[in-house]
Amino acid sequence: MPRTKCTTSFFAQASFRRHIIASAIVLPALFSLSAHAADPVTLRYAVWDKNQLAAEQEIAKNFEKENPDIKIDIELTPSAQYFVKLDAASAGGVSPDIFWINMPYFIQYAKNGLLAPLNDDISKSKLDLNNIVASSVKAYQYNGQQLAIPRDVDSIAVWYNKKLFDEAKVSYPTSDWTWDQLKEKASQLKAGLKSDAFPLVMDLSNDGQDSYLNLLYQKGNNVVPVDGKPTDIANDKSIWVYQQLQEMMKSGQLPTAQQMSEVKTENIFQSNRAAMAYAGSWLAAPFAANDLINAHIGVVLMPKIDRQSGVAHSIGFAMSAKSTHKAEAWRYIQFMSSQSSQEILARAVIPANKTAAKAWAANIKNVDVSPYVETLEFTKAYPTAGTNTPKWQNMWIASLKRIFMGADAKKEMDKSVKKISRVMEN
């Protein structure tokens, strides 16, 4: 929307043709209205990652040049305090006009009516949801409404260390490999490595985004209830996944749970102590920039189990249902979702725009990281259910920790799944 034009010239010329007294009465009021209309609207925009602030500031500056009637006030809050602050602001009716939302918190905000529906805005705009990663678009839908526009996306791939593969005389993995082939290579690496490096590392201690969630999806499971069916986290296919990881830890193909609790996956891989590593796209740039390893590392798709799949998490642009500047807020969300803005974002993260996502891969030098983009064609969204995903997720993680420390997988999940299910359904 163009800024209201000043009408000074028209009325100045008209004053010569009209009575001076009439002009003296009318002009002050009209100038007052014109000045008021030109006052810019300030949109509050909440984010949590200081590493992406420079890209956000550049996008805001570009928008303000094209839209001088709108100013963008970026509010940066550290991630640990972000949702505490946003919850309080939302409860008080003073939330930012636009804010980042993630998948674990989305349902809670959607059910409480805190997010403005965007369907009408989308239908009247040039924004093409078909050019945004499908799993992320769907994840931000609720009761038939699109309540956030995906901003960026994370995906998972497998890195390998060529030097360690050469040392063990094992062939490099390729993107068409299978889970059985990964296990075979891990076994060969275990036997052939002269150093104390691990054949494979993956982080099993947290939410599973870069480890077991992918295996569960590849086995055909639905972590959260779908179409009235219960969660799959305790079915036979899931138990198989947990037991596979247990067996690999026992055989030395994976570090033990105790070992992994002491050292981060990324540190092990970057110190040439892991031949293979499951890692999120947020580690691609650090790995590729590390001179200690970047000349002898590669990336491939995760190995297939029963199907090709994986987990993808996304941050979304959400508009506050209480915003008094919804038209202006939509203009900025649409601008941030444009290809040109998403390509600026590609300097820091994988944009949700599939065309701009390729720019992210091109920006990372030394290593071909395109498998991270390729995997987005078949990923599923990070699992969320009910209004308290962090609660049931922590309950599940606690059970998995006991399993990875050696507890019987079936007995443990049979014991905990009912409690987890109840939280998922609330």
C-alpha cells in the first residue's frame, strides 16, 4: 500500500482561485489530516536467535524502503526466555504483531485463539504455498486455517569422514543406501579402524530430532495419534527401532548412552573421532568451515529402512490475533516470505521456500550439502500433539533414556505409553 500522498500542491493552487477566507479556514484542517495519515505504523516483530539478527535487519530495511508507511521494530529475546515472555504478553493482550512460533508450541497457541487466521490474506496475495516445504505448511494448519507461514526448515542427513573410511578400507556411503548397509559399514569400521574413533554417532539424549525420530518415521510409524488411532511409540515397529539402537551400542558400533552424555555429537565428529554422524542442518556450516575436517568429509541422505523419510522442524511467521495492524503485519509476512527475502535468510538457515533453499546449499562452501535440501521432499513434520508437547515429550525421553541405558524396551514402553497418550490427547 503506497504512502498517502501530500495534497499541498493542489490546495495551494486552489487558494488563488478561491476566497482567501475560505482557504484560511480549510487549509489547516486538511494539512493536519495529511500529516496524520503519513505517520508510519510500527510493527513489533519478536525473534529469538541473535545469529540470524543481521539477516532479519537487512530484510526489515529492504521492506521499509519499499513501504515507508511502516516501521519494523525487531524484538530479540534469548530462546530460553522467549516463550515465557511471549506467554505473558499474550495473556496480557500485548503480544507483538508478528512473532516466531515453533511446532511444539503451535497447538497451544492455536487452541487458545492467539494466532490470526491467514487464509483470506493468502488467497488475495501472490504467496504460493506450493513452493513452501509441504510438511511445514501442513504443520501450521489448525481447524482448516493456516495460522502461520513457514519461515525456515531444519532437516537431517548423515556425514562421513573419508579419512577414517580409508583407514578402515571401507567404501563410502551413497544416498541410495539402506539401514542394513549402514549397520554393515559400522561393523566393518569397528573392525578396521586403528584409532579409537567411533563407527557412528547420533544424539539419543534429547528430543530425537537428529536421531531416533527419523528411524521411527522410516519404519512407518506415526509418533502422534492420527485419524483416531493411538500413538505408535510402543508398537512392534517402534520397539524394533529401540532394540536396533541398543544392539549397536552393545556391539560398539555406537557409543554407549553414558559416553554420549559426556560429549556432544558435533564435537566428536569435528575432532575426527567419528566415521559417521547423524546431524542437523544447523551443523552444516560449522562442519564445512572447520579446516580440521572439511577437506575429507561428505554428506549423504539418511539410509532407508522400510521407506525414505525423516523429520523436519520449522519456525513459522505468526500474526497476533490481537494485533491492531493486521493489514500491515500481513504485508510484512508476505515480504519476508518472498524469494528475495528468503534468499537473504539462506545465509543463516534453510529457507522454507523450496527455490531459495537451494541458495542455502550454494552458500556453504567446501562440502556439497545438497542432501539436506533433497530430503525435504519426503520429510514429515516434527511431531506435536495436544496443548503440551514439551510435557509428553519429556515423559517419552525419560523412558527412552532408561531403554538406552539397557532397560527392556517393550516392558518400559508398555509401562509408560498410557501416561504419555493421556497428555497427547489433552
